[in-house]
Amino acid sequence: MSARVTMRDVARLVGMSPMTVSRALRDDPTVSKTTRAKITQAAQQMGYVYDTTAQAFRTQKSGFVAVTLPSLNNANFAETFRSLSDDLETTGLQLLLGSTNYSVQKEEQLVRQLLARNPEALVLTGGFHSQTTRDLIKAAALPVVEMWDLPENPLGHIVGFSNADAMTPIVDHLVQTGRRKLAFVGASEGSDMRGAERREGVLEAARRHGLPKVTIIDAGPAPVSMRHGLAAIERLSREIAQFDALVCVSDPVAFGCLSALQRMGLRIPDDIAVTGFGHFEVAKISNPQITTMNVEAGRIGREVVSVLGGVFDNATNTPMRVDVGRTMIHGGST
Amino acid sequence: MSARVTMRDVARLVGMSPMTVSRALRDDPTVSKTTRAKITQAAQQMGYVYDTTAQAFRTQKSGFVAVTLPSLNNANFAETFRSLSDDLETTGLQLLLGSTNYSVQKEEQLVRQLLARNPEALVLTGGFHSQTTRDLIKAAALPVVEMWDLPENPLGHIVGFSNADAMTPIVDHLVQTGRRKLAFVGASEGSDMRGAERREGVLEAARRHGLPKVTIIDAGPAPVSMRHGLAAIERLSREIAQFDALVCVSDPVAFGCLSALQRMGLRIPDDIAVTGFGHFEVAKISNPQITTMNVEAGRIGREVVSVLGGVFDNATNTPMRVDVGRTMIHGGST
DNA sequence: TTGAAAGCGTTACCAC
DNA sequence: GTGGTAACGCTTTCAA
């Protein structure tokens, strides 16, 4: 177990100072070509490995951007993460990822853990956090972006959309196609804030249209997916026939509902309409295809990087507020 | 912009040495109860945040475990990651995650990036890597676990299963139920190594049974999902009727195929059988349910942590080899 | 139970 | 174009 090769060792070999080695390895233009060549060659030969930890310590810059996501197993969040990491690559920043599993409690713990790593920025999914989390973040005094949401009192920058408003076109469309007895299928109260906003958006839109009270079907605590949609409908059994449209919090839930309804022999959309949210792959592949709302998950990631770029460059801290678009996708389920 | 609060500052406030503060904050039992209480209280009040970077630098331990996954948007890999991070939590280690997007090229770049952070261990998905990647890893001389595979020449420890062998029960089952003209639907050659192994497993099993040559249906470069399965079948159109069973590389692909077949008016399993792999949610929700092979993704993560625990504790480096089980799940699609 | 000194590997800053 | 010095915040080691 030989000791680590450091810049000092490389310097000694080429007969120069560690400082010059440092500059050479960082492509500092003040180093002469010959020197640089000699140094890189020596470094290679000695098996020198650059010590990011020491750099991070010395410069007080970790090179990390911390990100929280409610869940990894979600095509939309995964896509946001991917575009984030792709676009961040050129900047040399690394993503430090954590998953909250839709729990405000877990988020607090996670944020604490992430902040201990001195990230240069923090990207949170959603605009709802515990007071402690907010305090921690404020004390850390680092750039913050909240995404996938459009909170009233943001912690910093925002890249997202109003989950409530996003439901309006869906309800409008259902009403236009003659549906009146709506039910909303989503996660239990308090477990998924964006889902709750979507629910409120549906209730509000229904009120505006003068529809009868929308029934809330609880699919269980978040994350809710296909199986929870299916189970919720199976629990209701024939009672489901009293509704003429099921507005679901997400496409996987909608697909679960669709499947359960079909197993019961109901015809979609003739007997009952079903809508989803998020333009997941399953919405396009199911029979019939599910009417849904597309949110450009990739664009959210890219916009976040662009916001961060502005923050790092200008050091201006005027909070940005990027409202990304949504597009309704019509399927055969309505 | 006030300067960072350090242990020195906390020490000054309570009239003790930084050393005692360090010990108190790490719950060193040699610190008296009163002192600890005073220190933690002062730290809290001053908004002290522990500097992990400095600690990592000083102790030469990053506290990181690096993990590569082919894709985040995959219920199985997401589950493995979740169990990994859950089980690692008690050890105080942080996961540093990167996604290779099923590219050996990208993996190389990613491994380089991750190794620069001095992780204490490296967890890779799959047993196939570029020579450069292998060299990089060997030079780094850190504990390595390859998972989701059972390579012949592992880099270190293994937690996985043979993707080829895992297909045998599926082919056996198809043969037993009278199917003989099989096609395999998967990603293009060279883009998904575990998928390729599954394909070889199917070919081999078919040979053993004396079946006619299995047709390979190329669903495009990895990652392949629902839409690729659907598109592949749509491209073949009525030619698909020559097969009596479609063996798919994964459940999402199988669901795409199933959906395409149903859109063409074929009946599953009467006209053609469909099998998947991975026991994804969609296999249980689709109509009919898809016959699949369950791999305990969560268990893989837990076993990896257990292997790492052994490595860190004993410092013994005898390579472990954990073969996790698989269970066939029968659905109505066969 | 507590403290002093030293140093982890790098780079900012200034000098030449 | 290159080098010397000091320092980032913490913990190991030894001493009291």
C-alpha cells in the first residue's frame, strides 16, 4: 500500500514547484507549453490522481449541486434529473441526488445531509417544506431552485407550473364532452402536495362549471401508481358506475383505473371517461390511449440549469420565476 | 455575507478548545455530559454547520459510495437504489449516483467522474465494461461490487444472477404449453448487455428443446421500453402471426407488444403468447397479466450493502459472490 | 476529561 | 513564467 502521489511528488520529479504543477494540470495559460508537457507526462507516468477533495476544501467549492426528488421511479422526475445532469456536465458540476419518497420528514433529513456536503446550489422538487427545512436552507445561504411547482412564497428561484391551473383544461374538456359526475383519484391527504394541488384545481374548475360535488377517491399514501388506481376502483366495485369521468392524479394511476374498469366489463370512454397527468409512456400505449397533460420534464431540468448558470455568472440574486408550459394530449379514453 | 462558523468559533464561545468541540459533536464518549450539552447548544445557536468536506480531506475518507445505474427510470433499478440508500443510511455513507444510459462509453466517462471524488467503494450495474473503465477501476484500488449480473471475470464482488439462466424457466414453460415458434424482442445488438445475455439464454434453451430457430426482433437501441415494443410489432404487422410466442427482454417491452397485438385484433394468449421480465408493475395491471420473471431488486441493494459492510469491517478482500433468486410469475399472457 | 501541535493536498496571493 | 508562503477546517497523536 504505497502512499498517495501528490503534486509535490510530481513537482520533485520534474524539478519544479508544486504551484506550477497545480497550474499546469489546470491548464492555466501562464504555464509554458514545454513545462506543461513535461508535467502532464510525469503525472501520467507516476499514476498521479488529482484530489478533488483537497481542491474542494481549499477553494471552498464542492462542485456539487444537490437535488431532491420525491421518487426516482417516475419517468418525469427521471427525465428532469437526466436533463439536469446532461446540461450540468459542461460546467463540471456534479449532482448529489436524494429521494424524499414524498415525505416532508424525509426531506428535512435529506436536506440536512446534503447541506453538510457544501453544495453550491440546492434544487428541490416542490414548493412545500417543513419549517426546519426552510430554516436550514436559509441559514446555508446558497442559491435555491424549487421546481415542478409554482409556490406563493418561494425560497429562491422557481421553475415549474401551477399544478392546480394545469387541471383546468382537463375539466373543461370533460364538460365539453358532456361529462358531469366527476371523481378525482389521488393520494391520501397530506402525502403528495402537487397531487393535492391538482385535486384542488379540479374541484375549483368543477365549481366554476356548476358541476355536482366532485367525489374524492383515496388511492392511499403517496407514491400512488398503477396498482393503487386499480385497487381503489376494485374497492368501489359497481359504485363506480355512478360517475361518468375519472380524473386521475397521474397516468399510472389512470392506467390502473382503466384496467380495473375494463376488468369489470365497463367500456372506456362510452361508460366512463378516464384522464391522467404527466404524459407517461403508458398513456400512449394503453388501449384506449389516455387523455393526459404533458409537462416537459426535460425542459424543467434545462431551465433549472439555465437559472443556475445565471446565478453563478452574474451573482445577481433576483429570484427567477420560469413557468413552463403544459399541453393537453387527447387520447381515446375521453 | 458573513464568514463561515467553524469549530474554532464555537470553541471560543464556550471557552474550550476546538478539539473538544470536535469530540463533542461526534459524540465521543470521553467528553463530559455537561461539556457536550454546552457545546451542542452553542453550535445550534451559532448556526454551526459541520463541514464534511474538511472532514473528508483530513481523514482521507470521502464518505461516498459511487453507484452507476443504466437508467433511473426503471422500477427495478430505482428499487435497488432505494434499498441501497436506505440500508447505507445507518453507516453515514452517501450515495453518489450516475446514470450510464446503457452506454459503455458513457459509463467510462461516468466512472472517471465518480472516481475523482474518492469514493470508498464503487457499485456498478452489470459485468461488462470497457477496458479503460476496468483499468481506471483497478488503478483506484477500491472495493468494487458488480450487480444485476454474474460475470465470469468479475472486478471484485458480485451480487446478481445469470441473466441467461433466468430465461430457461420461461422457455420451458412456453414449450410445456405447446409453443414452438418463438421470437425474442429486445434491444439492438451491443446496446444492452444484460438483455443480450437474456437473448442468448433463450436461444440456448430453445436449442435444448429442439425448437426451430428463434427469430430476433430488434426493438432499437437501449433503453427499450413500451413504445419500442409496440413499434417493433407494428413494423412487422401481420408477419407476427407466424410466431406463437413472443419472449420479451422486459415487461415494459412485453406490454408494448401486447398492446400492439391487441390493436391488430390478435387474442392473447390464444393467438400468441407474450412473456416479459422483471416483474414490473405493468405486468400485473395489464389485461391479460403478463407472465414474467421476478428478480428481487430490493434484495440486490441490501445484499450489496451487506457485502460492503463485510469489506469495510474485516478489510478482508476475498471476493463475494451472491446469487439472488428469481421466481417465475404466471400471468394470463401465456 | 481536555488541550496543543501538526498536517491532510491543494490553491490564493504576492513576489520575482 | 515560476516559486514561496500561508491557509482552508478538521482530526490524529501525544501530552497533561
